Amino acid sequence: MTNRKPKYCLKCDDGTEFELKIKDVTVQAHGVTRMVPEVAGWHCPKCGEIEFVDQDGSERHMAAMNAVWEEARTTESVSLRVIRKKLGLKQADAGRLFGGGASAFSDYERGKTQPHKSTVLLLKLLDRHPELLKELT
């Protein structure tokens, strides 16, 4: 890689200068992590933003992100089903209670759609404190 005019991170927007280098990059979402080796680009040392210098690095990064999101979605779907069953709720009952309609939980548990963040957080709270379900019903 050749030296070029300095570039600044627009995400940080505080004058942080990008570093032109090849480095391993970690991608993560919802507790799932993947490492993408040897990504060439302009890297922000502060926030991790990347401006790719070649299509290969960009494609490998995107493939890793897609894999992370897919695994996270699958993990969340299984978790929702386990919690719902632990609470003794049928899918239709859970859909009416948490919103989204009778078939919402079927879609959530198959990974077809994602529940609203508040639904996930409430289910995680109920998983730890199932006695609170009576307060909702």
C-alpha cells in the first residue's frame, strides 16, 4: 500500500485519522463474534470504522456479518421458544399478550421475523422472574 493524503473518520467526526493497513477485523452482533483475517483498508483506530481498499476485503467482511446475524437470529429464535414454553404460553397466547397477533410468535421462533426489542427484553425478564407473568395477564 502506498502513502496517500490523510483520511479522517466521518463516523467519529472529531479529527480521528484513519490508518491505512492490513489487519484482522472482528465483527459481532448479539453476542456472536467472527474474525475476518487480513482486511486491507483505511481503519479508524478509535471506532473501528473501515473504508475498504479492495472488493475482496469488503466481500469477506459482509459474508462474516451475514453469518453473525444469521447465527444470532437462530439463537434468539430458540431462546424465545424456550422462554415461552417455560412460561407455559402457547404461541397464540404469547402473540396476544406481547402484541403482534396470533401468529407472531410462530414467525419469531422460525426466524422469519424479528420481535421488537421490548418484547425480547420483557421475555428475558420473565425468564428470570416468571412470577411476574401474573401481573401481565
